Amino acid sequence: MTNKEIKTLTAFYGKRIDSIKAAIMCDKIPPMDDTQLMQICEMLQEYTEKLDDLTTSKEYMINFEGGGWNTTYAISDENALKHAKKKYDGEHTKVKSVRLATKSGIDAAMRSFY
């Protein structure tokens, strides 16, 4: 996910969270029954978790030109690429790409060591 996408979603989820909190506190809407209030609270929790996930570092796989791989942690694709190039680009290695790591991707890469 790019920095721009993260910024857009952060604003979107933030507005949703604020609206839900305002609805819970508003005394002008008809009273909610327990089921409705529970659903509203679940929505608030879901959006809060999504917002937290946007700002949490994730593991990225780095692929090098000529083969090889490593991992790094970053919040966005752009930051992962920038960090990888800063750390690994040198005389003998050149970063080709980064992508969000998956368990199956890391497992497949690790099999090359067995």
C-alpha cells in the first residue's frame, strides 16, 4: 500500500470512527436497543482495528537483482523500498523489488536453504 493510500484510508477511517462515537453520544437520535448498540460498538472496534493496522509495520520481502532475498519492516510499500535500498544497495547487491511478505512466500524462499 502506498503512502497516499494509507493517508486517504487513515482520514476515511478517522471520520467513520468520529461519526460512530458522535452517534453513540447523541441524545437526539431514538434510543437504541441492545442489539443495535452492540452492532454500533462492533463497527467502532472494526474501524479502530483497521486504522491501527494502517500504522503498524509489516514485513516485506526484498528481491535482489541476480537473485536472493531478505526481509525488512515498514508501514508502506514506498517506505519498504526506500529502507531496503538504503540498507542493501551496494557494490554487490542491488534491490530489485519489495512486496508484502506472506507466510507461503517466506516458506518458499526458506526452502532454498534446506
